[in-house]
Amino acid sequence: MLRIVTGAHNDDICIIQYSYELSLIVTGTVSGEIAIYDYEKSTLLDFCVAHDDQITGLHFLWPYPILLSTSLDSQVCLWKVRSVGEANRTV
């Protein structure tokens, strides 16, 4: 089933990651913005703001509700995301 979310990013998406277990999709842009989406509801949950340059890596650290992100500005960030069965909450 095709799912569409519009208006989430102003810049080009350069990386995407999906977590089946958490039912989350994350996207990263060339400007360093990260967006988290609920896959089932096709809704934008939140943005992760810390990077100042292009996102180079996104990885869910299953079984923990944690997202790892890396970027060209040499930053590595860990983000808490929702747990399995947890209601939609901001990170």
C-alpha cells in the first residue's frame, strides 16, 4: 500500500530508514533535518534538530527505542523514539 506524507521537508531527502518493529519511518535531508513518521497512520510525528549538515546515516537500535543519526558535520546523535505499542509521542 502506497503511503504519502506531504509538506514535511523543505529540502531534498537524502536518506530514509524504516523500522518494522516500531512502525516508524525516518527521513534525513541535505540540510541536516530529520523527520519521524508513523507508518500506519501516515502522519508526521516530530522533527529531530541537531545536525547542521547533510544526514549520512540513520539506524534504529532495535530492540531499544533509539535512533542513531550521523551527518557530514561529524556529529553522532542518539534519539529516543516511541517504544513498541507506545502511543504517538514526540521524541
